[in-house]
Amino acid sequence: MKIQILGTGCAKCTKLAASTAAAAAALDLDHEIEKITDIGRITEFGVMLTPALAVDGTVLVTGRAPSVDELKEILRRAGKP
């Protein structure tokens, strides 16, 4: 699973990255986390509000940093075919 954190490095972006890493570790997911800070790449995803979270190229969260528990649920759903 490729998890992408989209954001310029603001406090919410940093929180989303840390919470997502904690959620993925708690679920023992086989994953890779990529932080995307380039505005051009962020807009290619169609994201206008950061932070945002994408899994395997699909944007699942924009404009907020969900809790670790909410992120675990989002990642569980994203991992199901």
C-alpha cells in the first residue's frame, strides 16, 4: 500500500503524517509513506485544501488531520479490494 501525505509541511501536515504512520503501524500494514510537498504535484491530485491523504493515488482525506483511530478505519477500508 502506498500512502501519500500531501501538504507543504504545516503543523496539520506534520500531524497527519505522524498519525498516519502510527495507524499503519498499529494495523501492521505493508506500506510505504511518501510526503509530497510540491504544490504542482499536490494540485495534480485535485487537492485544493491541505493536508490531504491519498492511498494508492486515490485521495481519501482533505483539509484535516483525522485521529489515529479514524485513520485506522480509513486505511482498513482502503486495503480491501
